[in-house]
Amino acid sequence: MIHFGLDHIGASEKQTMQELAIRGGPWTAQKQADLLDYCESDVAALARLFPAMLPRIDLPRALLRGRYMAAAAAMEWAGVPIDVVALERLRAHWEAIQSQLIGATPAARELYDGRTFKAARFAEWLLARGIVWPRLPSGQLSLEDDTFSEMADVYPAVRPIYELRSSMSKLRLSSLTVGKDGRNRTLLGAFNAKTGRNQPSNAKFIFGPAKWMRGLIKPPPGYGLAYIDWEQQEFGIAAALSGDPAMLAAYQSGDPYLAFAKQAGAVPQDATAQSHPAVRDLFKACVLAVQYGMGHRSLAFRINQQPIVARELLAAHKSTYAQFWRWSERASNHAVLTGLLPTVFGWHLHVGKDTNPRSVMNFPMQANGAEMLRLACYFGIKAGIEICAPIHDAVLIAAPLDRPPEAVAEMQNAMRLASRAVLNGFELRTDVKLVRFPERYMDKRGADTWERIMRLLDELELEAAE
């Protein structure tokens, strides 16, 4: 309003009204009228602001984003069904469970003081084993979940510590927001990321980093849940937008990682994931490294191989998918020259001298994936599907037990339509995981930890009963 020279409510008056609203009722009749007038002033201001902004608004795309906000509101209203009984059991015994987990993990006994992880002890532990650990610009060890996850893949000795730290997510357990109806709800943070993706709170959202906690997801009586995700979404987006024929063929094969290995001549044409699992894993790591703009040294670290092996893998990718690399280079050049990199529906990355080149390279896949998810959620909500949550390249939906197949088919159709709209007619496949009451949802990456924690919980409750 200030920018366009329009009359608006004063800052002090706004703050006074906000404080009055936050303080809560009961209010006098006059205070109620004041609050309503305050709320109306924002609406009236918007009516004056819109004509001033209209010449600068990309209206069709703005309306598309507005439709997603309506879908986001519907998803936030629905929420994710939670096994409240199991959650309360865990909360009641969480400190004891943490102590038991630490005691049962040999490395943890060296690294924890009570239930507190000691970075200095961890540094000594790494030094004794010759493990080179990533550090922050400050020089301190990076203790983020992503770092632990990557290092656990390289060094088996790190995995028990990584799994324990994920299991010890007390903050996430206590901060998980669950309503009286047993639904987990939090703001989705639509458009918060530079790519336009949702960015909900990891602490409040059940699909935060601690995979084992997803075992708390359970359909209510008479309902089923379906987790529907796009298969190899980013690879498919890269193939479609670049028009690379070899990459398109790899995606359409159903297993792009094995197809890449075949196209590069690393395995015979009749190879399968079962006959050549190690080679497939290397080529999968290479594909993912390219999507995230990794160099050969980072890739070598990830696959625990010599740099020459990583360099050869990246060279194979560049020669096999030459058209993709030309397209990617043109997109990066456009971003540097214009300062902008758009998606097919006009969401822009603003590129400056401090922009990470990896972000530029990865942006078309990530941001167009976000466009696709937003569109699919809009189509799904419009079709009457109860979408409990969007999750990166997937959705979780709920439906009465007498119609899960129909709801799944409708949502898959919405996702197909969205992929065709974003990728100029190219269609991405989807995969479905269906859970019916009284079953619970389980992420296989956290299943072992969930079983371990529930066994400890049973033992603790039995001891308390005695």
C-alpha cells in the first residue's frame, strides 16, 4: 500500500488490534466491533490494491497458484490420521525409551552424556576410525540429518549412530501437532522454498525426517489410506523437458537406472536388477548426483569409490544423454544472462552472483516437480478426493473402505493429467501403497526402528505394571 501510495491502516493501530486479537476474549461489544472493522480494513485495502497491481500480475498463472492455495487449505483441514493411543504411549515413556536405545547401541555409550549427544566425543570417535566428516564454514562438524544419512551410506559404523539420532527426535515427537480428532495438521508452507515447493515444519509434520515416526499414521475405522507417488519424477521431468531420446527411452523402460547401465554398455542387454544390483546402484547414484549437480569428487565420496570411477560414470552420463546436457547448459546460460530461470508455468528462480550453480542445474527438475504436485492436488481436490497431505513427489489420500480403488484411480488420473500439463503431453507413472484399517502405514526405511521402539515400549509398560 505504501509502495503504491494508497491509504492504509497505521502500523501502531494494526499492532494494537493484533495484540487485542491474540489476547483473546471475552471482548466488549465495542472491542468486537473494533476487531471486525480491523479485519474489514484489510479486505477493503486489498480491493484498492488489486487494480494498482493488476498491470504487473501474470494473471493466468496467479490464478493457477490461487487454486492451489484453495487445495492447500483443504489438505490442511483434512490432516493426516494418527494412532493417538500409540503416540500417547510413546510420549509417556519417551525418556526411558531414549535411555534404553542409548544403552543398547555400543557406539552411543561413548558419544552420549545421559541423553545429550556430545560433538567433541564424536570428533574423537571419528578421528580414531579415520573417518573424514563434512564440516560447516565455522569449522564445526556438520550434524544435520542429511549429513548423517549420506555418511551412513559410506561408512557402516556410522549407521547405528544415525539411526539412533533419528530415533531420538524428542522435539519432533513432543511437537507433533495432533488435534482432538486424531489428525496431524500443520501449515504446509506453500511456495516457501525457492523451487516453489511446500516447506512444512519438520517438527510438527508427521512426514518430517524421522522415518520411524510414520508408523503412527493409521487410517481411522472404516477407512483406508493410499500413498501415491510419481516414479522417478525428476528423471522423467529431465527427459521430457530436454527431449533427450535416450533418456526418454530409459524412463519408459520402467527402470531408468538399469537402462542407463545398458545404454552405457556397462551390463548386457538382458541384465536385471537381480543379476547386476551393484552396477545398478552405481548408475543410480550417478543419476541422482547429476540431478543435484554433484561433481566427481562428491559422487566418489557418496559411492565410496576412487574419483576416477566417479569421473567415468559422469562421463558415461554425458555421452549417453548428450541432448539433456546441452539443454541443461542452455538453461544455465539463460539463467546467468537474464538473472531468471522459469518453470513451464512461470515460477522463477532469481539468479545472482551468490547463487549456487548446483541450485541452477537442479531447479528445472525440482521446480517443475512442484508445479506438477500443485496441479495434481488441485485436480484431486476438485474431484472430491480427501488428500491428507502432499509429500514432495507424492500425496497421501483417505477414502472409506468401500471405495479406495476408485479414489486411488481418480488420484492417479489427476497425477497423470498434471504430468501431461507440465511436460507437454509426456506422462509420468505413479506407484501406490494402500493401507486399510486396522493396518498402519509404514515407511520401510523406518520399519526396523519402529519395531525396536515398540518392543522397548511393551517391556517398559510391563515393568511398570509389575
